[in-house]
Amino acid sequence: MSAAQHLARIEEAGIDQTKPAPQQIVIGTALGHIVSSCIQTAIKLEVFEQIARGTHQVNQLAKKASVNEASLYRILRALEMAGLLLEQPARSFQLTDAGSLLTAGAQGSMRDIAEFMTDAMHSNVYCQLTDAIKADQVPFERVYGEEYFKWINRPENKDEATLFHKGMVSFSGTCVGAFLEAYDFSQFHTIADVGGGLGGILRAILKACPKLKGMITELPEVVEAAKQAIAEDGLSHRCTAVSSDFFDSIPAGADAYFMKHILHDWNDEDATCILKNIRAVIPSTGKLMLAETVIPSGPVPHPGKLIDIEMLVFLKGKERTEPEWRRLLQGAGFRLTRIVETKSPLNLIEAVPA
């Protein structure tokens, strides 16, 4: 069921969504955590998957998930209001276009990133937001006692780390096609993916540009897994993974340096340190590309304004406006040349050595 069909059904019901009452706005917004919990529950029960496979009746869905039918129906009804499902006669449901993205096999699936964003750890941290900002603390550190990336890399937090990394891979999958459509990466000889994890985006770029070479720079504990991913894609002859801590130094040897959603994790001081390390090795004719959110000016709705709160709660980072990106890059010895819009939540920010 398409989004247009879903909206048509709402209009048939006589609901004017263009002019919600002020009370509706307050209640709907304040109860947003309920939608998150329902999404998390439906993912864990594999409800979206079952509907995609052809099981539509609530009684059948409840039986497969071993849950109470009446309770499940109430959850699915709430998810319909969120635009993820569409109720049919006889207590059956179909996926909307948005709901289909919460299945593992969908093109551009967002299942893993949605599961990460709605997990219990988020609830634990967000309930400390008021007290943490009063004390000028990072809420995550207030709850868990240390910086987020250090915490998830502890062996005892392996499950949370897996959830995080799967979520990031999922998010990257929604972006890579949009990047390739919007930007010509074939103009380069070698691209270094700084802090690129297993290099999912870089590997996709290399597949699309057969003459291009690549280099993933990552922490030592990630390098071997990155090399394995490169080998599994048959790219070992054109791509390597190099051990590097971007706060200390960046490997030379590329004419383009790429970072996806890295600098938003850090405050301006730390982000400047990373950029200066790239500036120290990038050729004078090289280019820097940042895949990041650019917050629009004014009261324009934008998902980056919510991701910005994630940065406030979990890290010391932030999403930035165009003027803030210009100042940050200038302070590290770069000049912003253009911001490329993409069909993804992220823009491509291009800069050159100043």
C-alpha cells in the first residue's frame, strides 16, 4: 500500500491532517515514545516480516509471535496511525511503503537502524536529559559512567555494540545509492574512507567505479574485519584497510578523503583535530568529502534536528548548519566549495585545502 493510498484512506475517514488541533499536537508529540516502543516490539516479534510474507490476520500474527491477540491488535492499530501499517477489513493489516522498510529484505531496509534507535538503552538515557543538561553533562555518561564509544567496545557490552554496528550499516545502506547518483567519485584515483568501519560505502563506490582504488582507515580492532569484508567483495586488489586513530594521524596516499557521519559525533575542538590531521596529508589538489547533515535555517522540519538531540544525549557532538560547517572547515585549513543535496538524510559537503 503506497503512502498516497494511506493518506486517501485517512481522508475518506473525514480526518483533516492539515489542521491538527493544538491539543492533538501536544498529545501526539508527548506520546512519541509510545510509537518507538510499538516499533521496537513489532520488530522483535517479526510482525513486519510476517506481514511481508503474507500473514495479514491479527489472530495469525499473534499465534506466530506467541502473544495475546487483543494486545497485538492495539499495537498494530497505533502503528497504523504512525503510517507504517494499513488496517484492512476483518482485522488484517498491510505494510505501507514506510512500513516495508522495517523488513530485513527490503530495498534500503531501515530495520536495524530503527531497532537501534528504539532500544531500551535510549529510554534509560533520555530519562536523564533534564538533570544532565542542568549539570552540563552528557546524559549517557551520567547513566553509564563513561564515554559512549568506550562503553560499547567493552566485551561485556558486545550485544549493544552489535546492535549499534548493524544500525550504522543499515543507515549507510540507505545512503550509498543516493551518494553515487549525486556525486562523481570516478574523478579520483584513491579514496580514503576515514573511520569507515567495514567500509560498506567505500566498497559500494569501488564496485561502481572499477578504476578507483580505496583505503579504509580504522582502529586496530576493526582492521581485520574490514580486510575480510574487502576480500569477500573481491576488492583486495584495489582496496586495503590501514590501522589508524584519526585523533593521532591519518595515512597519506589518497587524493580524496571521505568521512560519513563522523564529525557529528564530536564537538568543534575534536572535529578540528580530526580535520587538521587530514589537512596534514591531503594533496594540495585533493578533495575532502563529508557525508553529514546540514541543518536548514528557520523553522523547517528536518530529521537532523532530532539526530542533533541524539548527539546531545549520547556524545559531545552536534549537527551543524552551513555557516557552522564553513567555520569548522576554515579553522582546520579547508575551504568549503559546495554542498551537494542527495536523496538521503545526508548531504555531501565538498571542501579543498585552503
